[in-house]
Amino acid sequence: MTKKILILPGDGIGPEIIAEAVKVLAFLRDGSDLDIAMDEALVGGAAIDATGEPLPDATLDLARQADAVLLGAVGGPKWEPLPIEIRPEKGLLGLRRELGLFANLRPAILYPQLADASSLKPELVAGLDIMIVRELTGGIYFGQPRGVSAREGGERVGVNTLRYTESEIRRICEVAFDIAGKRDKRVCSVDKANVLECTELWREVATDVGAGYPNVVLSHMYVDNAAMQLIRAPKQFDVMVTTNMFGDILSDAAAMLTGSIGMLPSASLNETGKGMYEPIHGSAPDIAGKGTANPLATILSVAMMLRYSLDQPGLAERIEGAVSNVLDAGLRTSDIMSEGMRQVGTCDMGDAVVNAMADASRA
């Protein structure tokens, strides 16, 4: 049966990096048994410019019909003066909410070829392989009430609400434990239970879920300590599970351990395995249109799509192997460039990955 993939290029460097990921998908479609059909739609700032809305109904309808969604990035300075309720990021949050994408998987893997590009000493990060499982549809990003009130006592008041139900915590913890069971069988649940009652509940529920996974070791860590430990000794972690906001912050910190935020893909899944896949780096408007952006995180997001939503783990491994081969060959975009390597642009890096896949299939 043909699988439907919705392509959402978005803003900034989004169209450039998505074009390279689509090259990879087209190569697999034409040269393997991957039966896919691709549609394209507007989201974020591009959608605002065309329709006045960050998530048009037409885009949401296509997303609901798709088996998987591939997103570039949204946002940029052009749209920052807009009211917060119609900024590009609302399109992204709307997709997460309307598709029920509650589980955000953010792997932080250091390719050995990029050990020198990490912000830390190579001996601290060599072999790094962490999976951060971030709750994505609850917490302070979605809690009510929220907003900036009229003046009270002569000043305005801003309110955001941190709220989680027991069932929301339970289901994201179950995802983390299931993943850990296929890895090194360790879960670190990150909270701020010494200060926030909401995350005190988080710790209680995580402990209860962990009791059902006797082969997985559960630990708990306050988020401030977790941030410090990621920098001090990152390889102590296997799977980390945490709230929406904490996961957002910790996964970006982990990105720098791997050499560049341009190397990290992500998957956002609902309860049926349908997912939205995107690089974690954002729209990077300062380099948009220059042809220098690193497309590898987006290409690796395609690999995650094949693994988690399209049930094609073998094709996912082909992509990951091709990326590794390209790095072995010394090709680097500017964000991961080091002495003795050959710098290439966005398009050339995408072509190199496709050529590496073709070479591997002929071998």
C-alpha cells in the first residue's frame, strides 16, 4: 500500500534542507520497494504570507491524511512583530496538538568522524549515544490559563501554567522504558520535584511505571543537575525522559556535544506510530538562501521516519550508513568543518549522500 508523506518546507533554511531530504526519498522510491507518494504544503511564516494563518486548514487536512510528515523549520525575524497567537511557531504547536504527537524522540549521537567538532574533549564524548524522550503536547507550552493580563496594581502580569495529568506522564514514560529496553536498559527521569509539585507527580508516576520494567534501571535527577551532568559526563546517560520545556532545553544542550545542532534529527509520534520528523535546529534565517546549511539532520530525520512510521528499518540503516560514509570521505558543511576536510554546500552534501547510497547498492 502506498504511504503518504506530507512535505512541509517551512521558513528560513527549511526549503533548502528539505530539498536534499526529498532527493533521498526519491532515490529510495525509484530504486527500492519503498512505495510512497509525496505532497507539499505551507506552514509557519510561509503560510502566514500566503493565507494569513500559520497552519491553514488545507495543510492540517493533508497532515491528517498522511502516514508521516517531514518538516523543515518555521519562524524568523520577519514574523516576530506579529501577535503571539498567529506567529509561525503556532503552526508547529498546532500540528503537534491536532495530530496527538505526544512523544518527541531526540537522539544525540556523536559520529566518530566529528569528535573534534564537539564542544567537549573527545574522550568525554567518544561513543556518545543518548536518546532524549521529551513529552510534547502538555506542560507549560500548552497549559491554561496563559497570557499577559491587563494591568493589575499598575503593572502587567504574564502567566503560563505547568500542568500534567497522570495519564500524560504515564504514556511518555512508557515510551522511554520501551526504548531503553532495546538499548542499554537505563532511564533517567528528569524533573524539579524539590520545587514544582507538578513534577513531584511526574517522579511518582515515573517510579510506578518503572516498577513494570524490572529489566530497566530507573534513576531520577533534578533538571539543573541534569544540565550540568550532560556537560560533565554525558556518557552516563542512556535514555532521558522529561517534560516539554526541560526536554526542549536539554536536547539543545546535548546537540553541542555531537559537534553541531545541524546533525540532530527528531521524531514526534502519536499513539499509533504516526509521526512528524524534523531537524531540531530551527530556521537559521541568518544563513537562509546562502546554500551553506547542513542538511544531514533532515536526511537523518528521514531515516527516523523510515524506522518509526514506515516500518522500513533496512532503508533507515542505508541512509545512516551513507551519512557515515560521506563523513568518512571528509565532506563537511561549514558548521562541522575542521582542518584537512573538504567544505561543501547544502546541495553538494545532499548529492553526496545519494551517491553514497548508490555506491553501496552497487557494491
